[in-house]
Amino acid sequence: MCSRFDLNSDIRAFQVQLGLEMEDIIRMPLPDGFNRNGPDDEDEDAAFDSLTGTRRPTDPIAVILPHQKAAIRYWGLSIPGMNSPMINARAETLTEKPTFRPLLNRRCLIPANGWYEWRKDGTAKHKNRITLPDHQPFLFAGLENGREATIITCAPSGSIAHIHNRMPAVIGPNHLASWLDPHMAFEDLGYMLGQLPDHVLSWQEERSDHPKTDPNTDADEKANQIDLFSK
């Protein structure tokens, strides 16, 4: 389960990578009941002030919609009869679940710089932050309903399987347009939701005297690692 992630990149980085116009960022569609925390709605920095830092369930998060429009959604789908929102959706069973089937053509992308998982060691839990090399930004696959959004998860890459048995599905640069195209059948896009190659991810365990990092992310190999936004 992915229950924490962070967004620390300047929104301009995503603006360049995704081709967003600044006015699209300022005039993001807002869900009902959302109040911006920024001091000035016309300030491009204020538009995302409340969306950066660590994101937790029910927090407002930034999403990218079809036609590369930025928007705000609450993290987690409200389901009648359930006390907690559905913050994650398993890629393997999306087409089987009545909660998610109506949203298969309401796909979105969720920008992030890293996510957190807790490695269990007996009764202890150790917090790990998982990122791309050099903390490059990436985009989670998501579904949204106009007010809320959920992050799609898949089996973990081998390098982080010892930490948790799931990870967010990350959409690569060559698939962004197809993933966001509502006219594309979901059945034709499922292959995008597989795990990343082992050497792409790095991880660091917090609350430890010696932070642990995936040895495959040392400086000698960084030149061979995948940049998800490379052309």
C-alpha cells in the first residue's frame, strides 16, 4: 500500500516536462469544498502551495488530466459503507471491482518525487523513502471521479521487494498521452502498469544510524539508469 508520498519539485519542472501552460496551473479545476491556502490565487506559486510536501490520505493532491490540464483532487475514493477512503487500487483487479470499473476511462497522472513504505522487522517498522536517481520527479498512474483520486499499485520491483509487496505504478514518458486518452480502452493500456526495472529505484531507510541505499544506484551506474522523462 502506498499511503504517503511527497511532491517537492517546483511545479515549473512539471510544467516543462508535461507542456503545461501556466494559466492551466493557476486556473485548476477545484473539487467542492476546497479552499486554497495560498495568499493570492493569481500567484502561480500560491496555486500549488498547499499541494507540496508529504501527502497523506484525504489530503488535496495535484493531478494531471486529459489534454495535460492540472487539477486538484482529494486523495482517496469515498465508498459508501467504508470508514476509510480507497487510496490505492490494485492494477491486477481493476476490471473486476465495481468501485473502479466506471473510472477506467477517467485516468489521471499524479506527480511525486518519492513515496514511503514501512519495512517490517518483527514487531518493528522501519520507514523507507523510495525515489528515482537524484530524486527526479515521476508520475503515478491514477483514477479520478471529479473530486477524488486513487493511486494504482502493482507488484514491487525486485530492488524494493524486501520493503513492501506493492508499489505505485509509474507511467513512463512514452506512455503519458495514451494513458490520459479517454478514447483508449483500458484493456489496451494494462501493460503500462508493470513494475519498473530493478536498477531504476533507490531507497533510503530513515531512523537508522546507517541509511541503506540500493547498491545498484551508486555513482558508477547512474549514467545507465533510466530517466523517466528522457525522450
